[in-house]
Amino acid sequence: MLPGLNYTKRCRKFRLLDKVFINIDDKKNRHIFSENGIKNIKMMITCIKIVFLSKFYNYPVSRVIYEINIDKRLKRFLKIGDEVPSEGQIYEYLSRYSPDQYNNISNSFFKLFLKLNKNNKSEWIVDATPVACDINILKKYVSPEHLEKLNLDMGFSTTKGYYIGFKATVVLEKDSLCPISIIIHSGAKNDSKIFDEVLEELKRRRLLQKGQVILFDKGYYSMENYINAINKYNVVAVIFPKQYFTIEKLDARMSTTLDIFHDENTLENEKSLFLELTATLYEKLENWEELKPTRGLIEDFFKVCKDAFGLGEFHSYTESSMRRNIYLCILLSTLVIQQGFDTKTKLQQLAEGRIDLEPIKQRKSKKSTKSEETNENQEVGEKTEEQTTLKIKKEEQSTLVPFA
């Protein structure tokens, strides 16, 4: 049996969730829904709030609706009218819109927190995580034909093993800990093959800047990826190398494309840019182990998404519902993280369920308090003794008769 939500203003979880809802209810942000084709904005906000509440407390949507109907304070907190939508109405309304629309809505909210400055480039981090589809509850054999009808694929990861589901690739900004882009693939594609697609998506959205430093893990390793990032996208892709990698091998294969010789006016600028980017790449690769703590931030981000809001596995059966859940879950995680969870330790606390962000109070034992009181009494006694002895000496000095 699940306990009741029991809404109170003193609850820190509800206060944190209230800050998340403020970003969604803000009149300035409502244009995000209208620009992405949402017609009934009030209904969409109500559905998103109920889904966020279910993910925040790890409750089924049906149980959340039951709690809203029996608790008027919770209904006022969510700003819902007299009629609370049923579970079927919520899922039916959310399914009216495509996963791409939810992706665009999420990206629009991410722009509110991103602080991209052309003069001060922040490092970006790229990584992927598996998301399982909880379709095979009874552990029966699922034929490839049945998966093809549902547009699902079988994947493999070192953490989950074989699973049915998707692979979510996130580009995260280091300073704001806010996603820049989310790309979802069915099954588990090799990371080195996703490399071009990730950079192409960033280029399509006009987010790439010349000389941008992007960190990748060893799964994206390929000599061609180093070269294509500089020649094709004019960015520095710091892919963590494998054991047999050496900078001498990469330098022997590194070369510009022949396209730069077509225009003599820009030839010198292209050459200087190429040399600058290669120098930055070699410098980063020589000290790539120092960048491990920075790349570990995205692992902590995924830990929050999985442990706190259930990104690892969804009880869904179709491609569209899985993609919608992934976008909404990452959006909720981002909105919560932006409320002050901006360091590695705070991210780990959030993943473990600690949202107070206060140090643990150490309880003092009775023995230690008594010993401290005795020490204080001793110090007070010593001070009084010193003061009395000083008074006595002064009196002795005053009674002495001057020698004639």
C-alpha cells in the first residue's frame, strides 16, 4: 500500500515542486506551448503537472488522481478546477501530439536556463544511457516480427544487458548543467556511428560555434571522428582515447580538406583555424585524464534522472509513448536541477533523495556535553582565582611604607 501524499506547505519536496511548476505556469513561458502547436494550453499544463507529480513521488498516475480528488489542498496546489481529468483523458490528450513536439517544448525550456556566451565558450559533454521498455513483464520470448510491428528493437548495454527499448543521447553544458540537445535511437546503436548525427543536429539548430570543445567518452572513439569534427564542423571533439592511441598516429593522419583551396581569400584564415583547433585538440588529449571529473557530471545527471525520476525503465508499449516519457522525464530532471543543484555533491544528494541541501547535524552525546560543562566551570574557576590573586597583590603593594 502506498502512503498518501498529504500536502503541506512545510514539506520540502512540495516546495521544490512548486518552484518547478512556477516555470510551467509562468505567462511568459506559455508561448512555448502555443508555438509548438498546443491548442488547449490549460489542459496540457494540467496533464504535465500530474505526470510530473507521479514521477516526482514515483506514484502511478491513477493514484495521483485519486489523491487530488480527496485532498482539496493538493488540488489548489496544482491549480486545477473542480473537474479533475481521469487517467484515460490524460493519456489520450498527451498522445494527440507527436514526440517531436515534446522535444521542441523541452528544448524551448532548456533555452531559458542556458547561458551561452559567444565570447566565453563553455565545454559541452556528450553521453548516452539505455532506457528499457517494460513490455516483457512475464519474461516470455518476444519475436522480432512482433517488435517490428511496435517499432521497437533489442539492445545491449553493460549495465542492463539485453533489453527492449531505446538509447537517449544528451548533450549537456558544463556550467549550467542544462541539456542542449536530446537524441533518441531505437535499440542500442554504436556510439561511434551516432557521432556525426549528434554534431549534425547541433549544426542544424545553429548551436555550434567555431572552436567549441565537446567531451566524449571512449565509446565514440575513432580516428575519423577527430578529423571530421575539425574539418567538417570546426569544433574540437575531445574523445577519450583507448590504450593503443597515440598523438603521433593521429597527427600522421590529420590533414585539411581540399575544399579550402577553392577560395584564395579565405585560404589563410582556414589554415590558421585548422592549426589552432588541432593544437587545442592535442593539448586536451595529452591531459585527458584531468577531464574525467568534468565528464563525470553527465553521469551524475543521468543518475538523478534514473534514481530520482525513473528514467531507466518505463511501463510503456509503443515508440511514441516511450519517447514522450523520456522527454518529459529529462525536462522534469532539468527543472529540478536548476533550482540550486549545481554541483557534483548536490547532484548526488538529489539522486539519493536528499533535497534539503543542508549539512547533517551531529548529535552530541550526554557525556560530551557534561565534560564540556566541567571544562567550562574549570576555566571559569581558574579565571576567578587569577583575578583574586591579582587583587591581593595590589593590596599588599598599597600597604607597604616607602623607605626613608
